Amino acid sequence: EEVTSIGVQAFDGCENLQSIYIPEGVIMIDSLTFRNCTSLATVTLSEPSQLTSIGGCAFENCSNLTHIPLPEGVTRIGQFAFKNCSSNRSHIILTERVTSIGKGAFYKCAGELTMNRNVPSGPFPKDGTFYSSGFTKIVIGDGVKSIGNHAFFGSDNLISVTLPEGLEHIGKLAFCGCTGELSVNCAIASAAYNDEGAFYDSEFTRIVIGDGVTSIGTWAFCDCSCLISIVIPESVTSIEAYAFCDCTSLLSITVPQSVTTIANSAFARCRSLKAFTIPEGVTTIESYAFCDCNALTSIYIPEGVTTIGREAFFNCRAIETLTLPASLTTIGEQAFVQCAGEVTIKCSIPSGDFDRKGAFYNSEFTKVILDEDVTSIGDYAFYGNSKLTAITIPEGVNRIGNSAFFNCSSLTAITIPEEVTSIEGFTFWGCSSLASITIPHSVNSIGLYAFRDCSGLTDIIFPEGVERIEDFAFEKCSGLTTITLPASVTSLGHGVFSACPKVLDVYCFAESVPSTSSIDTFGSDIQNQTLHVPTSALDNYRTTAPWSSFGTILSLAESR
């Protein structure tokens, strides 16, 4: 009865000790007291008990201990006090009375924990208060306001964690590596960087966010690679940048109608996400929002969305069908790079920048349907879309921009609508499968390199109205055999038809000999070609270079 403390290492290594009774007068169990008592199953405390202090490593490696001795009066628990008490089945309740908890106090300690006091920070992961605990259930009480840095870092035996509404602060990496299901009823704050988020690299498989939560902060659940599902209530109005970035196991998610912006990289690299419905209230999809979601087969973008940012859908190559609404006014560069499938576009397509990276730069869509209300296709729009085989361009389109279909090497045919007055430079460069092109009478000029390397073209008929064909417009069209120039043509640029070795006949209906800027307009094979011109202009063509260099010059009448 006179014993007030049990000293350092008093029973250390007593491997056969199975039970012990601790009398009422004991105030302190010192450090290492019962360490390595591997058969110790029962510690019985007198009632009442005056125990206030449990020293460091006091019960370390008591692997058969089924009940942790923590009477209400305990104020201090030393570091690693209950380390590896893996058979514990008791429910541990820690209140404000406990003023000091050492690092790793419950390392690999089983059981359940209710925390009714703030959890202090640890400067490094292994210094976290409950670092690598073995608890299966953690409930943070309603009065708790703060959970410190690294608090539950590496607690990988968890089945459930519940965080209360009044919780104001969760430190960085507080739940990193934690498993099970997470219920969050408090605000989810932003982090400055990905590896400073409270839940960064956690292993929760399911997260339920409670009613009343209004925002999910930046980097909130970044790199939660085990997360399969999440429930987001209608109260959430904001999902910030990188919130679910790298949640590679996430299968589905429903974003509430109250959200107006899909933030930068919010769902980037969610590589198991197969379908996503963007809420009707969303107006902006920011850059990289769905970057590398390469299992995504279906995404609904509603009317009302006005902006899609740069590389927003980069590498979403599993998309089968996509519709872009008429409300879109801004599509960032490379927004759909490496996206496949079929796309219906109801908005005009803005131009890309000088670096040739338009909205559909290097996309892999096989079919593009432009809605009847589309009026323009911007510069570099489909630049490098090598899988595109067909595109429907409506009559309302009045401009097809510079390099719009550059290197669309699978495109087989295209009809240019009557509203277009100019085919701009580089527009169809490298469309090597293009076998036919219909140019309307409205077109008066064809820009430099417009059809360069269109090796599938065998003949080209320019309609009345075309006046000017600029430098190298049809250079290296190696399949071209026949060229027909209208009476309206007035000038041909340098090397317009150079490196077209199969050309046999050139028909020119212009009464006045068109001006040329170079003797190389028709290339080095001109002597093997036959020129057909109006009878009245025959002599003029025969005396004007480079026309005079044709191997044979005949009147159109003779040709007939």
C-alpha cells in the first residue's frame, strides 16, 4: 500500500509475467517498466486509481496485453509507452486532462481511439503523436479544434476516421498513409504544396464529406492513390486546384450543382475515372483539369461553359464521343491533345498562338462534326491531328485559319463552304491522304504552302474567282497529274507547283498571262509538261517565262 511508483525497468523482459495488480497509491509507472513482457495479458488497476504518469516505453512490446491501463487521472503518457501492444481491444479515450503525449506513444497499438483534446504537431513524420498507430477506429471529439502536423502519419490499420464539424486546423501530412473510410464534417483547407496537405498520400478507400462543408481546398486529397469513391454534398460550392490530383483509383465522382468552376488540375491523372458529368452551373474548366484521365470514356460538358483551359483534357484518349457547347468562347491551347474518338463542336474554334498549338493540336479525333452555327475555324485549330479521317464543315463557316489542318495526314476529303474567301497559308500542309478538295467560287486567294505535301491529290480544279496562288502552295504534291487554272487567275507565286513530278497537263483559261515571281513556278519538270491556253493568248504564253519553258504549248481548242 505504500508503493507510489514502479521504477525504471522494474519488470523489463519478464517474459513469463502474465498479469499484475497495481494498487491505488501508485502515481507513476516509470520508463521501460514492463517492456518486453510479451506474455503480459492483464493489468488490473485498483478503483479508484491515483495513476497520473506512464513513462516512455513502459509497456513496449507487451504484445498480449488486451486492455490499456489508462484511468481518468492520467496526465502524461511517455513516448512509445504502448508501442506494439498489438492485442489491445480497449477503447482509449484521451481528454484535456492528458497534457503530454510522447511521440509514437501508441505505435502499432491496436484498439479504438476517441480524442477529446487537441493533437499536437510532430516536427517530422516519425515524431507524430500517433505515428503509425494500429488503431482500427479514430473519432475526433466535437470540442477538438486542432490536429497537428504528422499526427496520425502512417496509421495503416484504420477502418474508419471521423472528423467533427468544429475542427479548425489539420496540419500537414496529418493523415498521410492512413487507411479505411474517412468522414469529414469540417472545412477542408488548402495547402501551399502537394506534400503539405493534411490527407496527402493517404490510403483511404472511401471519403464521405458531411453536409455543411462548403469547400475542398487546394491539394486536399492529392495523391490519395487508394481512393475509390467519394461523396460530396450539395453544400460544397468550391473544389480548388489539385484537390483530387493523382487519385489514380477513383472510379466515379459526382460534383454538386453548386460548383461553378472545375479548377486547375482538380482531377488530373485520375486514371481510373471512366465517366464525369460537369454540373450545369459550371462556367469554367481550368487548365489541366482532367489531364491524363486516360480511362475517361464519357464526359458531359453542358451549355453555359464558356472557358476550357490549356491542356484541360490532355491524353484523355479513351473518350468515345464529346460535344462542345455553343456557349464556349475560349478554348486553351492543346486543350484536347491526344484525345481520340468523335467530337461534335457547336462553337467557333479560336486561334492558337504563334507556336502552332491550337485547341485540338495533336489530338487524335477520328471524326469532327461542326455544328451549323459555327462560323470560324481558328489558326492551328487541328494542327497535327494525324488520326482525323473526316470533318463536316457547315455552310456558315467563313474562315479557315492558318495551319488549321496542318499535317492531318489521314484526312481523305474536304469541302470548303461558299462563305470562305481565302484559303490561308499552311492550312492543309501535309494532308497526305487528301484525295479530293472542293474549292468554292467565293475563294479568291490560296496562301503560301496551303497544300504542300498533299501527295494524295491527283488533279486540282481551281474555280472561277481564284485570282492569286501564293508561294509553294502545292509544292511536293507528288500525285498531282492535272492542273486547271481559271480565267480569273492573275498571279502565281514562287514554286507553286514545284516538285510535282507526275504533272502532265496544265490547263490555264486566263486570257492575260498570269504574273509569276519565279521561273520555278512549275518546277524542274516543266519541259515534260503540256500547257493548254486560250487561242488568243497562245503567242503571249509562248514568249513569257516561265510559261515559255513548257515542253508543249497548245491552244485549248486543239486540246479538245
